[in-house]
Amino acid sequence: MSPSSQNSSSTNLLGSFAGLVGVFSIFLYFLGWIYRWAYFGFFQIEVTSLSLPLESFLLVPLQAILGNFWIFFRAIFVLIVTLLLMKATLWLISSPKASTAPSTSKSPISRFTQKLHSFWLFKPLRSFAQLFPLPLRHEIVVVLWILAALFWLGRWQGNADAYRDAVNATSTRPLVTLVSPSDKLALGRNLDDLLTNPPLKGSRIIGDVKQFRQIFGRETNDTTNPKQLIVWRLLIENNNWVYLFPAMPSGAKSNQRPPVLAVNTGDGRVQLLILSRPKTFL
């Protein structure tokens, strides 16, 4: 083999590898974005409002695929199902001549597959698919099914991990204690008098007063009554915003959500925003 042929082969190999790495990175980023979209969406926070580093989205997918044995087993199962769906879709959009080879067999399975392929609902889809060249047609089917599988994996695992962190007994989020000047935050207790509610004179409110009243008076742990024990955890700190939430008890339902307190500490000011859904545990 001539040196020029060897150089050409090496260039093609490197080009193919670089293309594969690029496509794989796109899929990883998509999975990481869906995971975090579902995770923070559980707490009513838009992931687009958080300044998260782009490289972190490439590391998050490890949790959705390799988190533990059952997560990995589910990912393998989804991979197998996705491959089967790809093959079935390519067969359904293929032309009748290519999909039904002449055969003398009249088995029930053969007749069923022929009827399924000629079903009227698949004819418009097949006609639309014929507009694309054959290689592009196959690539579109493969990419769409991969994105659908990654979306399902990321969304399911993101919601599951968010619920785990919302429940106090299983949460991996750190415990938090927020200390602020008494005239800067409407919620909270004076350290020298934990039994007296702080005065609300000068405070203004827009929104649901009931949500505020449910939290007001329950900001600190009542160690004398374990049933009323409220543990506050830190969800994330981002761009001068501190997101806190009271952890839910072990018996909380999967459709319940904890209210999230978004506290802005920028420029010496303290602004408070309560994010909640209709079904909260408080």
C-alpha cells in the first residue's frame, strides 16, 4: 500500500471517529437537558432561567443511564425496544415490492404482515417517506426514535430523582439555614425569640396569601413536636438566587410538590418569591 493510500485511510478513519463523537455528544447533551428540565420542572423552576455550565449537561446523562443496576437495566431494555421500533418503522415505510418478497408460503403470520403493511393508515406515511432519499429516510427514522427514547429516559429519571430529593428521608440535597437581617425578609424568626412571629409591617404581597400563611410560622424546626418537624433543604444557588424548600415527609404522594422559596440576595436586598403547585404537602 502506498503512503498516500495509508494517509487517506487514516484521514477517513479520523473523520469518521470525529463525526461519531460529535453525534454522540449531541445525544448526550439532549439527554442531559431533558433530565434537568424534568428535575427542576418538578420544583416549578425553568431550567432556562438557571445559568448552568454547558459541560455539566454532558455529565448528567450518567445518572440517567448508569445511576444503579436497575437504571442501567432499564436503559438496556429501552435500547432493545428502540431498535425493534426502528426496524418496524423502516419496514412499514418501505415500498410493498421491497417488503413483500414473492413466496409460496401462505402461513397466517405471512398473511398478517402483508395486511399490516398494506393497511390504509400507513399508505400516506409511506408516500410521504418516499419523498426523501433512501439513506436520508433511514437516518431520520433512526434519529427520531433515538431522541424519543432519550426523552423518555431523561424525563422519567429526572422526575424520579426530583421526588427522591423532595422527600426528607431520601433527599440528597444539603440541609440549609438562611440568616438575614430582620428588616430584609418577611419570613423567618428572630434568633433571640423563636416563638414570636416577626412583624409584617411594611411588607407587601402579590399573589396567593394562603401560600404565604402556610409557611409563615413554620420556618424553624419545632423539636418539641417531631410530627411538626420541618427540614429545609437547598435546591440550588444560582445568580444571587437561593432556592429553598421544606422537605416532604415519607408518606408524600408522587403528585405532591413542596413549595420553593426563591430568595434573591443581590445588592444587599432580599426578595422573596414562593413557587408552588396546587398540590403541595403543606
